[in-house]
Amino acid sequence: MPQHLVSVSDLSKPEIIRMIDLAKKLKDERKRGVYKDYMKNKSLAMIFELPSTRTRVSFEVAMADMGGHALYLGWNDLQLGRGETIADTAKVLSRYVSAIMARVRKHDTVVELAKNSDVPVINGLSNLEHPCQILADLLTIDEVKGLDIKLAWVGDGNNVCNSMILASAILGFEMSVATPRGFEPDGRILKLAEEIGEKPEITNDPIKAVENADVIYTDVWASMGQEEERGERLKVFAEFQVNRALVGKAKDDVIVMHCLPAHRGEEITDEVIDGKHSVIFDQAENRLHAQKAILLRLIG
Ligand code: CP
Ligand code: NVA
């Protein structure tokens, strides 16, 4: 059975720490212009049912930097779009490539791929989780603050939030989640977090969540696939904007994170994204380094 990365909960604390350390080493090598062919003769199939800038480009460049090859496969360019099953697609791709990365609408799709694949499957975002994002975020947090922190999630209890909750349970850092009523994180994730370690504090009060926080994290109010709810969500989430006033309620040296893409002026203001607390573009860069570590761990 290949090792997959479908959920953050597929990883143990030592594995996460090892990946962060490896990502730091790879980042340092790249900064020094050192490139090694860790992925020579390896190929990565990248299936996209939804659009992407960071995930697509960082995986593609990661494979190229390490002497390997990545294939961009749009859902509708594959026979998947004409009804070939996910299981058959996984079995066939396994005969050609070293790993499959997939961004999918429904989490079950990436689970089904993993069940039928003879090579590692990496979740490049589903409606339930975004584990690759979280590894890059942990690298970013570790670089600036270490991992003994309080993280405040403000906004929608979505896929990125779910994966961060699992990371906080595995690594044992404090997390507080503030969402509007009815937009709390998935109950299955909270239950899983409790089985692993501690589940986060859940509140509907953003000011309470950011109190004493080292990290404030937000994300869009309407994720991919929720576009038709956007108008309604704009109203419900209005009090959950990460702006200068809210950042002022956290620790003085708080860092602000966002996985991007952002809707500037909605969940986060320009002055915060572009301000002195923001590590948002370092986070985006770290997708590249963290994913190299994921690839090396799974197929290196
Ligand atoms: N953060 C993230 O996954 O960005 P993309 O949707 O651009 O890949
Ligand atoms: N929650 C967002 C994350 C995008 C990277 C979405 O699913 O659209």
C-alpha cells in the first residue's frame, strides 16, 4: 500500500516535524542556487477539477527543480469528464506516473483515487481539507514564531480551517476558531481532532478568538463551489473581517496569514494583507518548498 496524503491526519507529529525540517533544507538549497535531481525519472499527474494558481505552479516547479516531470490534467480533458470512473483512472495513471495529485470538488473523490491507486495520492484541496496548504503554513509559522503558539482562525470553518484544526491536534498548539453561527468547522473533523489530541475552542466572537493570538488566519467567505452563496455570505460574515482594528486586539507581534486567493476588502483589508504583520506572500512561496518535502517523503 503506498503512503497517501489525503488528510493532515495521515501524518504523525514526527513526520510533520521531519517534513518542515526537510522543506527548510530544500528552501536553503534553492536560495543558494543548488538544485539536485531528487525526482529524476519521476512523473507527477496533477488532476484539476477546480482552478488553481499556487498549487498548480508550485507542484509543477517543484518537480522541474528536482529533475522530474509534472503533467497538468484538467478534469474535462481526461476521460473522467466523459464518465470514465475514478477507480479506473487511478489504476491506469498508476501504471505511468510516480504519484497523483488531485484537486477535487468532493473529498470522496480523492479518497476513491487513493483507494484504487498503486502510487501515492496527494490531496491538492477538496471541500473537506487542504493538507498541502497546511504544511506550507506550518513551515511559515515555524520560521517566524516556532510552533508553540496560539492560532486564531477567523471566518468560515472551511477546508483550510479543518486541516489546520487537525494540525493543531497533532502538534498540540492552541487554536481558537471564530465563525458566524452555522459556519463552524465540520463535526467529523472536530471529532477526529478530539481523538488525536485537543479540539480547538469554537466561538462566534472574533475578538475573543484573537485575544492573545500569535497568528491570525483567514480565508475567503465563499470557497470554490459556493459561488452562488456569495451574496448571502457577504452579509453573514461582515463582522468577521480581518482589519486593522481586529489585528490590534491580538498580541503586538501577531502574524497574519491567508492561503490566497483573497477577496481584498471582504475577509481581509488591503492594509492588513500589505501591512507589517502579514506573512501571506511568504506563505505562498513556502508552498513550493513544503511540496518538495511532501514529494520526497512520498516518492523520493
Ligand atoms: N492556496 C491555494 O491553494 O491556492 P490556489 O487555489 O491558487 O492553488
Ligand atoms: N477555501 C478556499 C481555499 C482556496 C485555496 C476554497 O476552497 O476555495
